Amino acid sequence: MLITLLLTLLGAGCFVSALTYTFFWYEAANNPHPSHSANCRGPRGLLRCVVVGFLSSVSSQLMVYLTYPLGFARRLWKPSPSANCSRPPVLLVHGLYHNASAWYLYKWRLRRCGYEKVFCLSYNTLKYDFWQLADQLKDVVRETAGLCGGEPVILVGHSMGGLLARAAIADPATAQLVRAVAVLGSPHHGSKLSALAFGRLGRSITYQGELVRRLNAMPSPRQMPKLNIFSPLDNMVLPTSSLTIDEPGWIQAETAPISHVSMLYHLPTVRLVMEFLDEFVPGCQRGQGLALPLAQRGSATA
């Protein structure tokens, strides 16, 4: 029984990964992005990159299926109230079709780095539209800040969660309660794969569609530290150019060539978030003499 379940999950992961990387292959061959390395140029190079991405996607899809039940254990994702937070509270927002279990690696790493209060927002992908979820996130930001004596929170969002975080900080009242924001693999200009999505929320993020145009017209606080992380082999956000933010004031950071979901389970990507907090967010420095790799990469925008 267990073997049958594992094989079924592996088969599902292979199907999703193969389908999405087929579209990635076509898009990259016809519309290459500067982040696509020289090793991905030409038919053979692109094939090698697609194979690497496919393998990372299958493994991460399997991790999603195996850990998904953890998202229903609410005690894991909502710490008890406390007025004594030595570090700012962190609020994590997952992407489409996922739940709080997406963040178990990030929560573990954040706790090891001294962040006592790590919260996760779980939302219903199929029940609400984007702007309803954005309003829910604003409420949760206020609630989270209140649980730590009014301390502004750090927002971290993956994929759709990153778009929701951007919508939340565009509201001045909510922005006052947010210390910094980091988004990972978010479709800032939509995705061509949205046509394959289940539910109106997934289909609403069509490439250059109304939702993303409205969102990109909403400015975020200029002085707030903001990080945008993307992978050159993201198989869910197509084209790759949709992963970058045009608005000034954002730090753009590129990961190793991994799949869209792999960003949740890839330790070097987790370290990018931690380095951003150490370097740019007041009150988050650990004093460990980090090499400031984000600045060295010249990834900050004007």
C-alpha cells in the first residue's frame, strides 16, 4: 500500500514536471532570458538545463506531497502571543494549491537564527479571488504585529504569496506594520501557464493580464527593504522575464538553476533570505560578519 502511494505520488510529480518543463523548453528556445546561462544555449545546452530542472522539480513535488498534511497542524504555524520578541515576527505566505507546510525548512532556519515568532498564513486557493486574499493578509499582518506587542512584521511570500505580499504593502496602513518583504518565484507580470490553472485565482494571473497590471501600478514603500528572488529555471512562471520587478527599490537576487517549487527546499535560497535580513533590515543583524553577497552581486536596483 505504501509503495503504491509513493509510486503514485512520484508519477504525479513526473507528469507535472514534464509538462511544465516542455513549455519552459519551448519558451526558452524562442525567447531566451539574460539569466539563462551560456550552458543553456543551443539545443544540447537547453536539454541539459531542462533535465536538471526536471529532476529538481520531481524531487520537490514529492516533498510537497509527503509534507502537505503538516499544514493542518495549526499549532506549528501560529505561536502563542508574546510582548517580548527579541527579533521581528515573520509571516510566511505560501503559493497556489499549497498550505503552511511549504515553509517547514524556512521556519526551522529562522528559528535557528533567533526568530522566536514565525507565523504562516494558510488560505483557500479555490474559494477566494486575489483581492479578497490580499484583504485577509492585511488582517493577518495586523493580528501578527499585535501578538508581538505591535512589532512590525517581516513578510515572506512564495509565488502567489509574493504577489499578495506586494498588494498588502501597497496599503499605507498595512505598510506601517511591515518591516521588510521578501518574495520568491512570484509571477510579477503573470504567467502563460495560468491558462492551465484550476480555479479563478490561478487563471487570474494571466501574463500581462489585468490583475498584474493593476498590481504593478501600485507603488510599494520606497524606504522598506524589499527582496525579489527568482530562478533562471523556473518552470511555473513563463516567460522568465515575468519573474523580475521593474519598480525601483527592489533587490533582485538570482538563485541557482532550480525549479519553481524547489525554492522552498533549497538551503542556498533560504540563506539568501537570511542574508537579506542580516544586511538590510534593522534589528535583524546577527553580528556574524557575513560577506554581504547580495551587495557583491550588484543586485540592488536604484
